Amino acid sequence: MVTVYLPDDLTAEFGANNPLSLDVQTLGDLLSELDRRYAGMAGWLSEADGQVRPNLGVFVAGRRLPPGPDSESSIPSGSEVWILRAISGG
Amino acid sequence: MLHLLVGTAKGLFRFHSRDRRRWESLGPVQVGTPVYTSAYSPDDGTLYAAVNSEFYGPSIRRSRDWGETWDTGGVGLQYGAEDPEKVTRVWSISPVGDGLVYAGVEASGLFRSTDGGDTWSEVTALRQHPTHETWEPGYGGKCLHTIAVDPFHSERIYIACSAGGIYRSDDAGQRWMPINQGIRADFLPEDQRYPVSGQCVHKFAVSPVRAGRIWLQNHGGVYRSDDGGSSWQSVGDSLPSDFGFSIVTHPEDADRAYVIPLEGWPRWSPDNALAVYETQDAGATWTPRRQGLPAPTYSGVLRDALTRDTAAPLGLYLGTTSGSVFHSADAGQSWQVVAEHLPRIYSVVAAAD
């Protein structure tokens, strides 16, 4: 199991619980599971090719995944996963 | 009740009025997020908004209570995983009725929903047209910004993209043809200014009362077609500038139309005097309508930020890049302020219920 923390505005839009405990091994699994629970959420977080949207940051076990992490990025059991809005805009 | 929906760089601002004179602000929604445009479907009372989040990407959100609450949008508004292009923004939404809705996106492409926006799928034949390779981004992006279903021919669809030009389908989107013959492309070398495609059409408006008549504001040039876009006549020569973004038809008089001339650069009004120009004779002459509009001003009006209602006398509405909304309840003869100091305005939509 991993613990997933989502941005507050995202959880408000989808009425999602936060944090979530999910049984997933990869980022692709995580997006699929979020989309199963909250229809359409994967499309908000990632693009058609599975890459996370450029102005979102994903931290797994304290380390930020490289920009545009893809669905194969692994998430070790017991990790905390934080999905955060990047510094952007003006 | 008349509703005025103002899409801005930082949210959708809402106003309503019972008499088109006193306007009540209902405040912004989708706060902090660019809302490029909106559209109202009187069929089922659905308000659609093109919400282009910097974080979560583009979506077409729906509200059934004039923006108090929104859903999270439908699914399928993406190109395929292997496609070299991505859907990065929604630029236009066109509800037709009975659940049929079209949407134009960046990178330029057309999507269709037949269930009121629950699911979207691309109208693939458009981007498969051989002239697709001539499409390039304009200053605002590579966007499909205008969609119209012909009011006299339900299978006929027009779209325009920048840069790319205006296209027509006569079979509900299965096949497309560029209809840019006679439309100038100022940004190309002198001997290449009338290509088949690649024009930077800024906006077009199909007459709701005369079959085949289309008004078009180009990136340099105002045009009128009387044959569904098969040929175009230049009608902007007497304007102070034939550059502009927006163009609006009259709901009952096919010979009337409205434009806002801007300098080609820096895209504000000639002599810094904001004015709507009206023609009453199919483009032969144009008359400025500026009483109540500010001068000097250093702002412009973008392609979706001039609109009208269907009342008599005609109501006109515009929003500026410096965040002011003006309305006229007498077909442009005089103007009043609805709001000031909003974020940069992308679109103004008038809808009645």
C-alpha cells in the first residue's frame, strides 16, 4: 500500500478523499486507480501519452520524480506520494 | 433574464440583467484559471466553459445553475498517445442541440460530442486533410477558434483556425475543403499572398437570416461571402484599419455587421479611440459607434470578446484586454460600462433564459 496526497483544489473538484491508501506499484497504476475511483481524474493529472502534466510535481518517498514522469515510474510499497502544483503563473 | 458571461485570464465573471440597463455582478467562478470561452445551450439549460488550467490541462466544464456549481468535464478530449500533437487548450464550444456539441482546440482540431459533453471524440478528417501541414501557430497559439453549423443546411459545418484558414464540410465533418480563395495572407511573401490554406482567419460569423452569407475578419482584411465561402469580397477598405479580431452579424438584417478595427501592431484602436464600426449596407460603408467608449485607450478586443443578443433594439457587448466590459442597448449608438478592472478578457457571451 502507498499513501497518496493530492492537491486540495483537485480533491475539492472531484469530492475525493485525501490522503488515499492505494494498492499500486507504478505511477500508471496510481493514475488508473484514481481514475477508477474518480472518473476523469487521470486526464487532469496526465496527458494522452501517460506523462504527468508539466506543471505538476510528483514526489515519491521524499524524492521528486524527473519532469514528465511516465507510467512506468515505480512506487515502492509503503511510500508516501505527493502530487503538488508547481510554481507557475503570474 | 439576460446573462453576460465574461471569460478572462483568471476566471469566468458573471453578470445578469432584467432590463439590459442595470447589471448585477454574480462574481467570478473558476477563479484563477483561464476561461477562454463559454457557451449556453438553451435546449437543456447547460452552460459550458472552456477551462484551460495551467496545472490540470484543458477541460469543458458544465453547469446547470449559471456557474454556481460545475462538473469536472467529460472524457476523451485528447489526441491519441502516439499523436505528435497534444490538446493543450479549448478555444471554442458550439452546442447545436439534442446533445450535439462541437469543440475547437489547440493544437488546431475539432472534437464532437453527441451526449452533451460526457464523451468527446475527434472529427479526424479535418486534421487528415492534406493542407494540415500548412497550419502554423499564430501569436495566440495554433488554435481552432470558430465553429458554425449552417442554419440553412444542418450537414454543413464551417471552422476556422489560426493560422490555417476557414474550412467547410458539407457532410457533417466527413470531408473538408479549404475555402480561402480570395482571402489575403499579409504575412507571406508578396507573390504567395493568396494560398489555398494557411491564412490567419481571426473570426467569421454566419448570417442567421440569409443563406450563404458569411462575414469574416481576417488578420488584415474584412470579407463577405454570399455563396457559403466559395468566393469572398473584400469589404474593409474604408475602415481605419482592416485588422481586427472580432466580427458579429445582426440577428435579423443580413446587411448589418459589426467589427472593431485595431492597429496591426500593437493591436489597439487606431488613434487610441476604441470604436465599434457598423455597416448597414453589406460592407460598402462603415460608421463608427463610440459614444461612451473610452479614449484614449491602450487596449484591444480579442476575437470572442464582441458579441450581441437577439433583442430589439440590438444589444452589443464587448470586453477589452484591460478588463473593461461595455454594453450598448441601442445597436451601438451609445455605450455604458458594465464592469472595470477585471483580468484580461478573452470572451463575452450573452445568453437569455
